[in-house]
Amino acid sequence: MKFRELLHLSESARDDQALERSVRETMEWIQSSVDGSGLTAYWPGGRGYVSLTAWVVQFLVEAQEAGFPVDRALREALERSLEQALRSDYSRFIDGESYAERTWALSALSSLSGAGRANEAYAAELARRTDTLNQESLSQVLVALHRGGETSGRTVDALTNEIWGGLVVRLYQGREVYGGLQSRASARNVLILPSETRTLSEMTRALVRTDGDDPRIQLLVDALVTLGRGDGWGSTNANASALLALTDVVKPPFEGVTPLRVRAELGSERVTMSTSPEAPVAFLSRANPAAGRIVLEAGGASPVVVRTETTYVPEADGSMTRPESHGFVVSRAYARLRPSDLSTGAPPERRSLEEPGTAIELSVADIVEDHAQVVNPTLRHYVAVMVPLAAGMEPLNPRLATSPPESRPSKSLTLPPTYVAFLDDHVAFYYDELPAGTYDFYFRTRATTPGSFVQPSAFAEMMYDSTVTGQSAGARVRIERTEE
């Protein structure tokens, strides 16, 4: 929210409503994903993790500070789980990441203002583990101490020096630049979503609190910006860490910012906008804008950076979506079973959906066995496979006690998912870990409503790296009314 306001990422009521809806849906997902041990899992019914629970608590704190309603009972239950995870004999840590998860728990609890959750004894114990903790964990402990009121002293100084000591600085054309991080540990467990960006972000957040006047802070900020790509820092987890770090550092007024006045010319419309050290970004949003230009009216030779974003609805509908592969190869096929086939045992009509726009001809009460296939070339974690349904189709969940015999597909899944969800408009399969291989997914639906409907592409994606995706071709489902 802080970065959004600073950069004027949106000023429309529609976008505010979208943000509120996203936060509300996230809250609902969190409530459905708490496991029997009180930890948050990535999917309902999955195994909970201390680190994820810590991130969830931090999200709830951020949301509450931004004015969103937060379920108090939920937050307090998660806090109690994190308090248990502070103990060294706790048994539900990710393999090899006990110290990392304990320090994340400590940091999350310390973010609860006035709640008395920053446990000084555990903070002191972890602060003595400088030979064991990596740079990210050292930073978490330092932040916890700072939030608990310990802003100076031998322990704070020692942690600050240890964190700075993990930074590699090199000379480039006569000036110091970021050269990487000192390695202090063996390979991290991928279940904790480790990244250079997140480590650097947590170092920045810690050091700006205790050593904010050090000129190397700017070096850390420059490094964070440099690590970013056109679509972020490589994963949503890294994105969140980087943005939180930058909001701790990037605050108005900004020294050296020259006031500017620019004029946007969009067809016959003229709009003048101004920037200043207190408000370095001006924002303009228009629906169906005409071609135009940006003219600098005042500000001398100061550079002007213009960021443009364009959103549009494709002319073709979702049935014409073409297959794409960016890490996953996804295909889709179906088998049609008429009511008479179910009683006689006749073989179903099978067809692959290889070309976009393929028509699936059905009649009301027909059963369709959907078959999605995903080829995954390497071991990946936190993978979602989504199979959307056309609007006239009803999913048949074979796990329900009231499910009819025809709800059970003829074949089983290649690998049981961590969690599967049968929803009105799609069936989703979630995996904490998906080894390399080819995976087949089968389930059945029933044609219920006459009409012509879009069947969107099936797709697979890594939940924390949106660049790794794959999708099948779209199709169109036509359902005819049966003669009585």
C-alpha cells in the first residue's frame, strides 16, 4: 500500500475495489489453509509450514495497518503456533531450515505492536548463533531486537557487523558496487523459497534500522533495483520482500529531485501534471485515449521518465487461445459418454483438443471425461494445474458420498496431488513438489445447460514464478437440449 500510494499506481475506484477483493479472498484462503497443527499450508488440506505462517502473520499485520479488517481469532491462533515454533525442540521445521524458520517466526511476532510477542530470551539465544545463521536469519533477529526496543549495544553492533560482513563490494569504474553475498550455508531447501533478492531485502530492512546513515545503504538499494527484471524479481515471494525493503528506504521528500511540470496531449485533450520532491510521480488514467505525446513545460534539463501501461480485451474469445509452453507442456482431450453408453458399456467417443476453437458437441445429460496432460521437464515446487470448465458443465466430484457411479473416471491420476479442488468453474490440482515427468489428470463433468460456451485453456504454473507456465488450446462446448 505504501509503494502504491507513493508511485500513484492507481487512483481509480475500480482498482481500489479490486485490491479490496484480492485482500478479502486472500483472507478466506488463509482461513481454509490452516492445518491441524495450527500452521498455514499452501493449499487447503496440505502440510503447514512455519515460514509460511510467519509470512501470513506479517501480511495480516500489513493489511490491518492499511485499514483492512482482519479476523482477530485467526491472527491470534497463528501467533500461538509461531510462539511454539520458537522452541529449539519443535518438530515441524522444514528439513535443514530450523534456524531460518525460527528467525522468521521471531520476526513475525515482533511485528505485532503492543502485543508483547517479541520474546527477548529467544532473540538473545538466536543472536548468539552468528556462526550458524545465514545473512537472512541474522537480519531477522536484528529486526526483532530493534522492534523490541534494543536499538544499540554490543549484541546489536555485533549483528550489524556480521550482516555487513556478508556483503561483497567490488570496484567498477572507480566506484563501489554490489558484488554479491558471502555464502555462509550449504544449499537451501527449496520449500522455503530462498532467493538472493529476499536475502538482500531482509539485510536492507535490518540495516536501515540500525545503521541507516551508512552510505552503503544506497549500494543495497541500487543492488535491489538492479536485480529486478521487467516483471519483478523472479518470484512473488521475492517481489514482496523487495518492495517491503524499498518502502522502508524510499520515502519522500527526495533530495535532488527537481520540480517538473509536464503536459500530456491526448488528441484534443491537454492535461498538465506536476512533480516535486514530496510527490515525485504524477499519474494519468484514460479510457480509450487518443494518440498523443508528453511535453516538458518546466524543469530545465531534468530527465523525465514516462511509464505507460495499456490494458485491453482481446477481440477473439477464450476458445481461440493457442497452446503455449514456457516450462510446462499442457494438452487436453476428452471422452464423451452418452447416457445409453453408460448402461450398455459402449466405448466413449474420444478426441484431442489440439487446435484452438475446436467444437465439442454434446447433449444435455452427456458425461465428459476430461483428460489434461502436463509434461514437466525438471523437479519443481508449488505447482498448480488448473482445468477450467465451460459454463454449461457441472463437475462431478467422486469423493462425495452422494456421487453417482458415473462420476468416477476410467483412469487414475499419475501422481496424487497435495490438494485437489472441485469448484463450479474449474478443477485444480496442487503440488508442493512435482518431479520431472509426464502427468495425466482425469475427472468427469456432466452437460447440464443448453447453449454455446467457451472452454478456456487448461494450464500449469509455478505459483511463485509466473514465468514458468504452459497452456493447452481453448475450445468451444455446444450443448443441445435432449428431445423428450
